[in-house]
Amino acid sequence: MRRLVFTCLLFSAFAGLISAVAGAADPPKDKAKQTFLNAKEAGLDYQLQGEWYGSARVAAWGWMNCGLQVVSYGGGKFEAVLYRGGLPGAGWDQQTKLKLKGQSNEQKILWLETEGFKIAVTTGNATVYDAYGIAGTLYKQNRVSPTMGLQPPSNAVVLFNGTKSDELKGAKLTEDKLLLAGVLTKMPVGDFRLHIEFRTPFMPNAKGQARGNSGVYIQQRYEVQILDSFGLDGVANECGALYTQQKPLVNMALPPLTWQTYDIWFSQPKWSAEDPKKKMENAHITVMHNGVAVQSHYSIKNKTGGGKVEGIETFPINLQDHGNPVTFRNIWIVPSQGDTMPTATAATTYQSCCGRRRCR
């Protein structure tokens, strides 16, 4: 009996060992899909992500106002960009920047490094160090779009205001009354002005097009990309771009889980009266992302991505569902006739010092 018990125990232990080894060999779960919908659950990685602004001594620049954007890629790994003059849309010279990488530690400090200096980032401040010691301090910023909460004029059609959604087809709301991506306007659109507020989720382990992807698909033909592009270069498939066709003039993406705004002016193509298949003039678009012009009266060459073929027939706007829980609020549209677009010089911009205009 004792021998039987011992044999069973030995077999059980051996089976457990085999199972553990097999389990260790199994590939890890897909962390790229890990998604956070609020800052509290996102943890320290999210708290160390964000924007900082202040003055620092950088060898190549001297004493200078600087902006810092820190991006989390999960597991305490971060990448960052230091901007000469301030943050994008708020003092940066739009040319000079330095890229850094770093890892957070048990003391809840993120150390970023590049040749010649280091930056110690906490949830409040970022201290710059060079070979001579402390070289400046940058302070955490929480920028707010100057068009956030913009109320619709009397001639606007309210598409979504938290309760009203009868102008939309396929509308689905979250528990806190936010609109989920994957919805069409019931009305087809021609020329218009559109205001929309959106929020991308925090997906620290995802990269590229898998990171908070959606889009404003005008006439189901032309996509203004929505993506968590915070801290990236601002190329033609990132936030503020006319998808794959025209990159934004500046990357104005704020951190994920931050509410952002698009203010869009669109003028549809003009077609020949004699031949409705002959395009006489391209569509034009102006996009203000968080109050800064990122597309200025851009002439749209053709449809974008998998959009519908251009033609005289009009179609609705699609808030594209790309499998990520992007949410929307405060959406309204003013149908118009003729070109009423603002110029880039007339567009609202953040002031230097991180927006004395709307900075919290």
C-alpha cells in the first residue's frame, strides 16, 4: 500500500514537472491586445507617460525651453522625444528633436537616456542631468484642446450629445454614455463643417495600426485617420493624416485616454454637368486637430484606402470600427454650400508655454 502511494506521488510529481515544462514552452498570451479604458486601471506605466515642459541645458541647444513626450510600450519600457522650443503646437520649432529610450525602476522613476545626458521622469516632474549635474526641470502638462466642448451653432445637426443618437445608424453606447466606433450617419454628406471629440484606449503593448485605430470616413471615401500616434513622427497613416495620402502638418496627438478634438471643413469634388463621371475639381479638406491646423485646404487626389470609388453620389460618414474601443462624444455637423474653409493662418493654435490657453 505504501509502495502504491509512493508510486502515485512520484507519478503526480513527474506529471506536474512535465506540465510545467510544457507550459513554459507555450507562447505567452497576446499582450498586444491588452487594453485599458481608464487611467486608474492603467497603472504606473500610464502615469509615467505624457507631456512635460520647462527649461533645460542641452549641449547642442544651450539653455532652451523644451517639451518632452514620453510613450509607454508596456513592461516598464518607454520611448521619448525631447523637442527644442516646446511641445508640438506649443513652441516646438518643428525641426529639432532628440529621441530617448528608458526603463522604469522599483522606485517608480523612469530613466531616459541619450548621448550626453539623462532624464529622470516621475509622475510629476522630469529632471534633466548632464555631465555637470542637474541641467533643468520639466513639469507635467495636461493639455486640453481649445475647441473641447464646443457647442453647436443654431444651424447644426446634432449627431450625438450623450443621449441623442437618432441621426446615427448602428449606434452603440458604453455604460457611461459614450459612442463606440462602428457607426454611420443616416444623412449623406456634401460640403460641411464637423466637430467631433474622440478618445483612444491605452494599449501599451501594441504598435502601429493596432494601437487605438479608427477614423472619420467622409462619404465612406476619404479617411481622416484616428490612431494613438502620441509621440510618433506624424506620417501619412497616423492621427491627423488623410490616410496614406497626406501626413499631418504637425503631430498633435495627445496621450491615449485623453479627450481630443477634430474640427473638419470639407468641400466635395465638382463634377462636369455634361459628363457626371468627369471630375472638374478635387475635394478639399481642412482639419484642426486639438485646435491646430494639421491639414490646410488640402486637395484630395482620390479616395483613401478601401473607400468607395469617387463619384457624384454622396454617402454618409462612417466612424470606422477597426477592432479597438475608440469612443466619441459631442458630435455635430453644419451642412454648407460652397467653400467656407478657414486658412491655416486663421486656425487656432496653442500658445507657447504649453498653452496658457487651455492647459491644466
